[in-house]
Amino acid sequence: MPTPKKVVLAYSGGLDTSVIIPWLKETYGCVVIAVIADVGQPEDFDAIRHKALASGADIATVVDVKTEFAADYIFAALRADAVYEGQYLLGTALARPLIAKVQVEIALAEDADALAHGCTGKGNDQVRFELAYQALAPRLRGIAPWREWSLRSRDDEIEYAAAHGIPVPATREKPYSVDQNLWHRSAEAGVLEDPWHEPPEDVYALTRSPGAAPDQPAYVEVTFERGVPTALDGAATDPVPLIQTLNRLGGLHGVGRVDGSRRLRDTRGDHPRHGTSRSGIDHRRPGHAALSDSDRPAVRGDHLLRSMVLPVATGVRRLRRCGATHGDRHGADEVVQGYLHSGRTGLPTRALQAGPGYLRRRCRL
């Protein structure tokens, strides 16, 4: 296989991708283009871009795709009731194909011959990136350093970074690997890998402990049009600020903590989320008021899990268009009033503007 001459790296500024830049230069002697996709993570993107250049990248560019992520990916999953294992919002799984798409677009514009990512060789993340590469630009080589280099642990990466003078956020005491975007925040590694240990409070960044939440509940009203949230408390709101506002409110009230298998997910507080009421305003329940008795099992049953949630979670498919449809309509028109209190959410009232059978689910992948 020819040695790559120009590689486009999905760069975050975290431990893995910070180490990958000098490793690519040393291993292949290639030009490295660092692509930072803004999918809603609260970062100083100018500082990340300068860090990439200081680490050896020849070019570093930031691409803002928050609006596309919210409107075309998050809301599509929301309408499809896409929650993995009843609790995981698919935040990482939904974002990876979009980040890969941005990489491919820049690679084609820059006449690059390879794409690289910082995913480990043991999980679904590598599949999400690499299948997207194959779908969008099959002629470009995919490079996964974790499957090639001699580094075998995050401790090894920390030592490599120190030897190359690269500052990284991870330490031996806090070696967490964090992924964050507009829809969630997840952390893994270190003590989080041991299910016998309670997650330390310092792993959370978005939500306060429910025990420290305000004594009085907060109420919020979300308007849905055709299954898509469009307004907060009666005021029309664009997708990104709508999610950000609800995230802040949920975090204040301790809403959104999920302790998953081998991974602790801090899901950015509260947003109009299907699946579990403790993580957000449960849009699923008012939607079910518009379903006939025969439709409900099909929407929430194994068919949806097999046809949409599992393929997206494992990276086999990306979400193209998925929604609640009936004829030419897409989803329900409804107003949901929810409360947030000490880590819990509920629906004291709801108004649904749809008749029986209105929310028949149909997914196209």
C-alpha cells in the first residue's frame, strides 16, 4: 500500500488525537490536516486550532456543523424514539458520521489521499468512522493509529505526549476519555471501567448532583411541530439554542445522569428526549396518546431496535431520514409541559393535536 502523502485527521484536542499528529508525521512523513468539527462541545476552538498547529499539523481548520447536527441528526433520532438500551441517547453514534463527512469534504478539496481518526481498536467508534469513509470516499485510505502503533495504554500516550512537549487534558490521576457534543457528554477509562466503584463526582461536568439541586421544581413548555421541537415557553427557538437552553436547565436540576455498562454518560441535563423520563422531557409519552393500541408495540418493540437503533449504535448505518409519519405528515403537533426537580422529570400536562394513528413510525436508513 502506498505511503500516504496528505492525511486529514478528525482532531479534538484530546489525548488520542493530540498524540496522533506527531505520530503521523514521524511514521509517514506526511502533511497532516487537522479538522475540528464543532458539534456543540463547549470548547475554545481557536485554542484547539493553535494547539493542533503547535503539535505539528500543517493545516488546522474548524468547521461549525452544530445546526446541521441538531436539525438533521438529533431531531431525526428524536422523532424515531432512538434510545439505545433504554437510556443511551446515541450522542456519539449520531455525531461520528457527520464528523467523517466533514473530513471527507476537506480531504477531497485538499486532494488528500488518507483519512485518520483517534478511535481505539476495541469498540464501535472505529466502525462508525471507517464505514462512513468507505461510503463517502472509498478511494481514500483509512488510518487507525490505535491499530498500528506500539502504544498500548493511555499511560503510554501520556508519556509520549510529555516526551514531545504536547499538553494534554488527561493525567494518570484522571485518565478519562471524554466525548461531548450538543446532545450528550460521555466519559470512560480509569476508575469508570470498574463497575464496583461508584463514579467520582469530578467526572461530571454538566449536571450537578440531584442532592444539590434547587428545592423547588422548574417548569418548561416545549412545542413540537410534526414531531420536531420548535418553541420554548411559547417562543419560537432555533434547534441549537433550544437544546442548549434545556441542557442548562436540566443540569441545574440534576437531570441527565446515566451510569451505563462500562461507560458513564453525563447526558447534558434535560432536553426533549424519548425513552427515559429521568433524562429529559419525555416526548414519547404524549406521542403515544396519538397511537392506536396496535401501533404502540411496533413503535417501542424489537422492530425499531433492530431496524434503526442497533445499526446506528454499531456504526453499520447512519441515520438518513427517520420520523413519525402518516401519509404526507411527519410526526405530531403537540405542546408538552414538563417539570424538573432533583434529578427527576415529569409531565403534569400535555396537549396533543392529532388523532389516533397519527404517529405511525416509519424509518428510512
